[in-house]
Amino acid sequence: MEIKNAVIERTMLGIEDHGIMTCYLHLKYDGPGQGFGGYILDTLNETINERIGTAWGMEFVRRVLKTIEVDSWEKLTGKYCRVEADRNKIYRIGHIIKDKWFNPEIDLANMKER
């Protein structure tokens, strides 16, 4: 794993083709790009047989915005950030200058413990 600087080229926040709420940051490095996201931000409510939002899904979006220091999803495009990644995955994103990071897998585990 290594830490690299990246620019957010584009974003996606919405419902993908299987009906699951998700989001992506499409990041560009010197050379190739890579995506951050793809986490399931909702859950299936079996009683009504519909997908509904989750607290963790909302917290995911909120933490991305807070880490990059923007106040809306639309303002992410063009912002610089840091990532800790390998060839297969981005594990966490960080503020370009400040020591401020978001690691969804660790944060998800912490929310489930509450």
C-alpha cells in the first residue's frame, strides 16, 4: 500500500442497476485512475420488500464531505485528496494537506459496536 495524491475527476451518488444505493469517487493519479466507493448505503426492508436508507449510508456521505472539506457532493469534483491504496483497492481517503482520513471499513465496524 502507498499514499498518493489524487484529483476527484467525477462522482456518482445514486441507485445502481441492481437497485442498491451507492456512491463512487473517480480519482486520477499520475497515470491511471481508480475508484473509491461501491459500498452499500441502504438495506432491504423485508417487511415492505423495498430498499431503505441506513444511518451508516448517510454517515458515509457525510464523512466523505467532511474529510475533503466541502459542503455538498457536487463540490467534490475537481478537489484534490490523498488516498491510501494498492493496485486493487483504495482503503481510505484523506484531506490533501491535513491529517484527516476516512476509512469506511474501520468506521463501519465502529458504528456497529455502538
